[in-house]
Amino acid sequence: MTERNWHSHRDAKNARLSSALSLLDGKFAKTKDVVKVLETLIKPGDKVVLEGDNQKQASFLSAALTKVDPEKVHDLHMIMSSISRPEHLDIFDLGVASKMDFSFAGPQSTRVSQMIADGTMKVGDIHTYLELFGRLFIDLIPNVVLVAADKVDREGNLYTGFNTEETPTIVEAAAFHDGIVIVQANEVVDKLPRIDIPSGWVDVVIPADKPYQLEPLFTRDPQAITELQILMGMMAIRGIYEKHHVQTLNHGVGFNTSAIELLLPTYGEQLGLKGKICRNWELNPTPTLIPAIESGWVDSIHSFGGEVGMEKYIAARPDIFFVGKDGTMRSNRALGQVAGQYACDMFVGSTLQIDQWGNSSTVTHGRLSGFGGAPNMGSNPTGRRHSTPAWQSLKPDDDPLAKGQKLVVQMVQTFGSNKKPVFVDHLDAEEVRKEAKLANVPIMIYSEDTTHIVTEEGIAYLYKTDSMEERKAAIEAIAGVTPVGLRSDPKEVKKLREKGIVALPEDLGVRRQNAKRSLLAAQTMDDIVEWSHGLYNPPAKFRSWS
Amino acid sequence: MEKLHFTYQNTKTIEKFVHVGVVASGDLEVLLYPADETTVDIVTGSDGFKEVWKNVLNRFFDRYSLKGKFIIHDFGATPGVVNLRLTQAMEALNDEE
Amino acid sequence: MKCLWLFPGQGGQHSGMLEEVDSDLKKQVESWTNVKLLDSEEGYQDSQQIQLSILLLQVDQIDKLKCKGWKPDLVAGHSLGVFGAAYAADVIDKEDVFKLVSLRAKLMQNSYPSGYGMGVVVGLSRSEVADIVAKVHSKDEPVYLSNQNSELQNTLSGKISAIKESLQLAKENGASKVQLLRVPNPSHSPLMQKVAARLEKEVGPIALHQPQCIYLANNNGHPVKDVNDISYDLANNLIHPVFWETMINVALEYQPQVSIEFAPGTAFSKLLKAKTDQLSIITLQNMSVDDADYLLNKWKGKYND
């Protein structure tokens, strides 16, 4: 009996690296050789992680992947947390790749739908971020990972700084299971500000022709916040944040939550809530939170990723943010998602559709946008054991073995920006499941996890309902004149209000007439810059003066 | 441009004139006068939304049975904004002078 | 700098629109097609005049822009606009495209003398309109869901009586606007099968070339790079809906920085403005080619970093 080779992966990796020796000087390859490097190190059928989340993109490497010879490199199985750039899909048109496991595809959702329909792309599955990260260590262990770094030193240590995001997670999955780690670097330097990823984990470094693509995704201009959003924000603060003593939380990235952030130093202050709510955050560094930070509301913020323009402000506030000794923030998407799921009392998000039972989805006809991280944070982690007042406040009192529950809040206006109802009998996602032949309906957040829905009409406290019928009636009561809302019976609404299952603004002591833009702590980007003492530097497209 | 007229059998008498809202795109103004009958007259820039208006008004008056003369100038407000302005008018009635 | 070129179809024609067009080109077109282009209100009552004049206007603008060194990365044409798009992508030669469109117009003109046409429904989603059409459609009263102009603007094609019934139902079901269009054919529906079959025969022998850029196909909204897919679209787009909304969504996913809408009209630029703030937009209806050239040069520095 021949002895099994227990290091075949390592042998294969070494063989590949040896064949690329002529292209390498130590770990370093030349910019112009990038296509040859990829053709030499990637083999047909490989599982390849291409770094692309919704902000930071390994754009030099993804562009190079469209130029490889499909005779040499084909049928790759791509693993990507976010399909964001056109070339992420061009490689399927070219035959370089054939299968995809992903999490989010918002910026390319139409083409993804088309490519699934015509068979150009086979989909393994659509995941949440955490699931996908997890599978990198279980059954989607990569052969090659292609990632981006800000700076690299001569030994190959990496600095990923502000936008570290998921780079360490991806690299770890390859580096310790004999995958090949290929890095594009914005800059080669003698000394790094700090080491985010040690050189021992890195196989090949290629200086990029230009810096990786980076988008300011979470910047919301307060000028675009409407009175309806302010009203909803006031209701949420009164009827949810205050009522449940919410201390630890994650906010979505829409204008609704921006409004809340800007109401804390004004409306929240009037209510005397400072120090009582919203102290510890898992959140990308949104500029609209600056006034609340400056007013002393916030104890700590951990971030999934960076946000363009916030660098200097964060460097000057290390008590609040997670900042290295060098003065730049360290973000981490995987740990951020864990924190958002397990360590936060509340998730506040938004969606495109909510059905009559309270399930919500952002998938619409012809657009398969995937999930991202919302289902992680917008679900009740049944493995949670630590207790807080907010979590306990949702504990049912009729069960001796009961435990608390996470607050999962959806904030939506009853009609979307396209003037179509957000509340519908059936989600488009049900049809999309058939079109794209998915195993499950792509629901973002399930009814059973949704504890509150806030609309411009009021709040439905779904966790208090005893039956699906009551849950539906509560949703109808705040669904406005959508087809779902029109079924609402005024007598039933009265009962639900008495039981505290539905609250209108007057039930919460919120005066609609106070829902004015002047109530926002900052009404323009300039105001935010002023709050930041000039430390916040808005990206060009948000600047009024340049 | 479309003119719409609705009547309702409401119960709660109002005491004073109220004006809320603004003349701006995506918004509307509501003028509310004390009267013995409830009438709603709407001038709107967006045609084809009579059914939606009826639904918004029904829902509002189901919750707040205000008796008065409503004049509405609409500049393409969403149902949510219409409801906000109507409920703000309701609130203004209860304000102390 | 990634550039999206957009070509409208019929609807925006107006007398005098050919005034700036190169006169030699115009003469050439007239001799190729044996049609004297009147460029007048009376002239534009005639489908052949409309189609040839719009194509001429677009080809003239394409030639002038290309002469200044600009070329598209993505082309999208709406209905008749596919021919300008195919020409801009170097798929079809000039003489061939005018002869083909001349025939297309003639065939369309003779296909349905009366009683057939198109309507538009605004404010309902495509699936809502599809449900309505399914209720009305029958063998004797044919009506089809046709073009998808935007998320909430879809057209119907078929027998006028069936369209009217569908429009009425749409109105009752919450459409904010319904209207019969001044189009004498049930275009972009299976009722155009005969015309498409004849065009298919005509396109067959024409020497078409591989496209030099991505072409957004009318018939399914897909980005295509193969000449056979474009050939199919040119001959058969009349029997399929124009999936314009999908075409534009796909085009935007390629992340162009600039869009150029060829004349006549401004509708597509307005739709784009409502959809994205990531695009610098040129509308040739409102701007000379020289002005467009100036702007493109200015933006080139900004986008080619």
C-alpha cells in the first residue's frame, strides 16, 4: 500500500509558484506582467476569491483577469462577497469563469439576472456575508485569492488601513490552506505605518497601475432628508429607542437612519435621552453621526469598512473609533458582521417591499441583488445568551424558559420613490425565485424576525402580536393607502392602539408639526464639516463649494 | 391639471381656520375652514390619481372625523406627504392660540 | 472615458430637422432609396419619410462625431434607433442601412392599412399591465404587451378596439395615464411577423461586420457582441417588445461616464437624469456636434485618470 501524500496541496502550490519564478523578484512581480502572472498561477476550475465588497475593489486584478487567455484559464469558480464591477461579469462572457458564489450584486443585478437566465453563469448560492466568509474555511476553500492593499513594504507586509474590510479574512482562508495569495498594491514603501497582514501570508505582490477603486457609499447629504423621514425618525426615537432603552445598535445606510442620527443632538436631547440610548455602535463611519458624536452621545463605533472623507476626523477621535497607533482606523467586515448579529440589541434597516405577513425583500423583477449583511444583522440570533434591558424588554412573560429577543426594525414609507406601494400582498421575490430557479424565495428579513415596522403613519409592534391575523392587522394599520393598508378596519386599529400593538404619532407624544428640517442638527454638508471642526472632508460630489 | 371634489358626513366641529403645508414641488398646502358640511376641493398638477385621493381621504377621516371645508393645492405630493399635511392640520386645530 | 450612445426611434421628427445635415449625404441617401426627403410637416405624415429622415439625421451626427475621433463603448437604439446603433457600432455599411430602413418603412406602411396600432400605460408595473392584457387578448381581439420604456411606462400593440379596452381597464386599475399612440402599426408584437420574415430575408445577404462595441439588443435587453445577435435584432425587433428599461439598466451597469443622445428628441436624457447622477449627459437635440466635441474633450481629462 502506498503512503498517501498528506501535503498534495502544498506541493501543487509550490509547483505553481516555481513555474512563475521567472516573473518574480522575491514576492514582487512587475505591473506589466500581471496577466502572465495570473495565467501562470491560476488553473482551470480553480476556486478564486476576487476581493470586491461594496466599497473597495481589487480593480487592477479584476481588469487583468479579463485579459487572460481563456485557453489557459477557464471555468473558474468565483467567490465574491460583492459583484460590483462590469469585469466581474465580463469574465463569464469571456469563458474565464463559469460559476459564482456570492453575497451581494446590487450594482450588477440586471446582468446577473440575465446571465443566470441564459446559463452564462452558474450560481452556487446567494449568501449573507458571514455565511460566505464562513464557507471560505469549510467547503469553499480557495485555490487563489486576489486582494488589494494600500501599501506594501519590501518584505511583502501589507497595510490595508482604513479600508481593511474583509482582506484579512480572505487572505487567511488561502494562506493557511495552501492557497495562493496575490495582492495588488497602491504603493511600495520602505516602512509601513503599521502591518495589517504579515508578509508570511502573502505569496505575490503586484504594484497596481492606479489605486484600487473606492466608492463613498454611505455618505448621505442632509439636504435630501425630507420631513416625512424626520417624522419617522422622531417616532422611532420615542417609540423604539427610548421605549426599549436601546444602547447597542446597527443602523442601515438610508436617509431614514441619517435623519435619526441628526435628530439625536436635538430631539433626543429635548427628551433627555443622552447617555440613555445609542451609546455603542456597529456602523460604517457615516458623516451624519458626527453631530451626535460631538455632542457626547456616542461611546464607541466599530466599522465594517471606511468611508471616504472621514479619515482625519476618525484619526482625531480614537476614543470613539477603532484606530491603530498610526492614526488610521482599522475596519473589519467579518468581525463587524459578528458584532452586528450578536452584540447589538437592535438593527434598523429599510427595504423595497414588505408583504402582508411582514416579510421583506429588495429583490425585484429582473434584478437579483442578493443579500449582503442585512439578514445577519436583521435576524434574531437564537444563540445569544448575554442580557441587556433592550433584549429583555421583548421577552414574552408567559413562558418560564423564555429569553429576550433582538429588535429588528424596518423603516419604510408606504410608497416608494417610484410611487409604487412598498406594502404588497406578494413579494416580487416569489416570482424571481421561479425565474432564477432558486431553492428558496430570496427574502431579506423574515416576518418572524421583524419586531417593529415604522412608516410615516405609525409603528407596528409586531413582537406583541399573538397570531398571524393580528400581525397582518397591525401591518395594515400603518400601511397607508397601499392595497395592504386599504384592508385595515378602523375599529380593529382602535383595538390595536389600545393594546399597544400599533402606535400613531399622537400615541407616542410626537407632534407632526415639529417634523421640520430645522430640527436636524445639520442641514447641509457644510454644517457637518463645521460640526467636525473642519476634520471631515466631503468627497467632491458632495461639495457645494468646489 | 385636475380638479377633484369630495363630500363626507363627519362629526367633529372645528373652531378655527388652519393653514399648513407649502407650495412646492412634491408638496401641498391645506386650507381648512370651519363649515357645517365637510367638503374637500383639490386642485392637483398630477392627473389620474382620483382613486388614490379618495383612499387617502377615507383613511384620514376614518381616524379623524373633522367637519369643515378643506381646500387643497397639490404639487405632486406622495400619499405619505398628503397624510402628513392633513394630520398636521388636525394637530393645529388642537393648538392653543 | 466610457461612452454610451443612445438612438431614439420615431416620435421626435419635426420639419426642418435636416437643415444641418451634410447635403451630399442627403443626396446620396435620396439616390440610394429613390425617396426625395421633404423634411416638412406634410412629409412627416409618411412613414418612409420619417424613418429615413431620422436615420439620416443620426448617421450624419455619427459621422461628424467619429470624424472628430469619438466612438462609442455602448450603443442602444430604440426600435428604428437600432439601425443608427448598428451603424455606429460599425456593424452595417451606410448604403445598406438606408436601403434596409427604406424597405422596412415601406413594409410597415403596407402591413396594416387601418384598425391596428399602439397605446401606452403609465403608472402600472409591467406585470400589472400583463395581467390586463391577458384578460382582453383573444384571437379576434389581439392585443400584446409591447415596449418597456421605463419601469412604469409600457406600451400595448394590437387591434385598436382591444387596445382601447385594455387602456380602460388599466385606468380603472390605477394607471395614472393611458393614451392611444399615433402609430399605424401594432409594432413590437407578433402581429408584425410577416414584415419581420421579409426583413430577415433582406438582411441575410448583407455583409454585416462584428461590432466594435457592446450593442444592447431590443428584443431581450441583453448586451451582445456577436454580429449574429445584432442581425437578428435588426430584422426581428418588430416582433419583440423593446426592453428599453432593461437595456438602460444593463448599459449603466457597464458604468459609462458619458451618454450622448442622438437627435431627434430629449426623452432618453431625461430618463437617464432621473435614474442616475453618475453620468455626464449630452443631448444632440439641444447642442451642435462642435459643442458636444468641446464638452467631450473637457470631460476626457476628468475621466481618464
